[in-house]
Amino acid sequence: MSAAALEAQRLVNEMLRWESRGAGDTENAMRRLGNRHKISWRVFWTLKYRAPKDLFVSVFEEIKAAHKSEAERQLRKVQHELQIAESNGVYVQDLADQVEALADQLENRLAKRGEG
């Protein structure tokens, strides 16, 4: 299996873990991700269950872009949850610091990959 196929498989598995709502929701998660990013849900299915020997560059780039978008979406969701908790009077400074560190990590990794 090529390095691109392995990386795409890792990215897809991570996105499915974020998107899935529990046991039995994997195919629905694939469809939601496919609809959101204009990628056939079959691409997600193939990378999840039947990793190809090789992968078209265009598909790999679409997967990378989708993963970047999903990572940013997850970060926004956590930041929103922190805002809600803070507005309810919960002390969240430690968590806010951790989220800020994660945001910096994400930004650095994307910059290293040339996507930032």
C-alpha cells in the first residue's frame, strides 16, 4: 500500500471517529461527511474497509482538505462548548488553555504540511 493510501486511511478513520454518533452509525457518518465535503461516501467506505494499493492524487487532496475542515470544525465546537460553560459560571480557564494549545498545534501541523 502506498504512503498516500495509508495517510488517507488514517485521516478517514479519524474523521469517522469524530463524526460517528455511536455504534452502527459508521455508514451514516460516511454519508454525512461525503455530503458535507462533496466526496462520494464510497471513497470513505473503501478507505475504511478496503484500503487500496494506491490512490489518485485528486482524491488524496480532497481527503486532506476535508480532514483540515473537520479538524477546524471540531476545534470550533469545543471553543463554543467552553463559551457556554463559562457563561454558566463554570471555571474553564485550564480547559481554555488546553484548547488554545491544541489550536496552536493544529495550526503548526497544517503549516508544516503547507496547508495553513
